Amino acid sequence: MISSRRTEIPCLHRIHDGDPTGYHRISHSIGMSIEINELKCRLRELNNNGIENGVDDHSILVTFDDGWSDVLQLSDFFEETEKLQPVLFLTREQILGNSSLLPLSRLYAWCDSWSINLDEIQHLGISRPALKSLSQELQHSILDDLGIPRSMVSGQVLTLVEVAELKQKGWIIASHAHDHHDLRFDDSEELLEGLSKARNEIVEFGGEPWLAWPEGRCTMRTCEIAKNAGFTKQFSLDVEAGHVNHPDLISRKIWS
């Protein structure tokens, strides 16, 4: 039994060791990276709370979005925390073996290489909120036009071999949708088609038919579409989804 309604469910992205540097500096500045020792301390506390409350083993979900290789720092950690269950949400491209950076991550990497803060990108005529509303392909196209380089293979993203190793250690693999952008305003038929494909592919991959909404954003309409596509659990972010009260939806909190 998943203890999802009674316990805070963390959502994690980047994980840094010591002071954040490089790509992690940018992620930390927007609340998307956490220090590894702080994280382990909080996870042990979460596990201890589960023991005190008598919850089932592996019933407290700990979720990781976007397929970052940072999670390898925790590959053996969950063997010590029997109440916790790690869940890795991967995009469609990632389960197909594409280990390149997502568009926004590509932008962050470029910002870091030029020691630019995110609040300085306005002069490029782009913004994070605007990019999030566009398809991955269109986001990449805009960055191409600006001369921001692509990385076809990034060591920051998990390989399929590494994903398989985590799965062997008991990690649940689930879907981060067919396209990583804010899906709330997509056409209903197109959304159903895309989510149905994502659901089928994650099951064929050996994962669970669970969906983490990109950007953590959803509506009652999109939740119903995801249910019709065959997803049995859906995950949002508390600060992004607001008060969507769908029975299949589980709210998470970003830890940083």
C-alpha cells in the first residue's frame, strides 16, 4: 500500500555535493538542486517517521524527475531505508535512449558556460515561462536560432544501462509524458494520443503506468485525459497545480 495521501512526497531534480558549482549553481538558484548530505538526512528522517507510524515497507514514495545522473549518488542508499520507495520519472525520449539535455537544461548549461544568471536572459528575447509553454521541438528550435549549442549526449543524463541498474535495485520507472512542456493547454485529442503513446511505451519498457506532469502542472481536464490514456497514478507539484482535486492525482513538494 502506497502511503501517498498521508505523507509528504518529495520531488527531486538536481543533487550537488558541497557548494553548488557549474550546472548545479543555476539549478540551485531556482530551487531545483539540493545538497546530497542534507538530502540523505531528510530522507532518513522521512524513513524514521514511516517506522514510527508503522507504514508498510516501500510505501513512502521519493520521486526524481528528468532522468538526471545525479541520482546515482543514491543508487545504494534506499537499501538502508526500508520504508522509502524511489521512483524515477523519465521522458519518452529518455526511455528511447536519448541522453541529450532537455531544452531548458540546455539553456542553463549555456548560461553557466558564460557565467550568466537566468535573470539576464531577457535580452535574448526569451523567458523560462514562455519556453515552458512550447513543445520540446519548438523550444529547441528557438535555442538553435539563438546559437545556443546542443549536446547530443550528456553525461548529466542517465543512460539506459544506468536506468536498468537502478531498476534492478528496486527503483520504479515511470513516465514524465510524451513531451516535456506545460500540457494544460494542449488540444484534447492530441493530448490523449500523446499520453496513450507514453503510457504504452513506459509499460513496454518495464515501468509503471504512472505519470508525472511536466512542470508539475495539470487540470481536471488533463487528469481525465491521462486516466483515459491508461495511467493509474498521476503526480503534480503543490506549487504548480494548485487545487486540482482529481482522485488519481498525488501532490508532491520540491525539495531543495
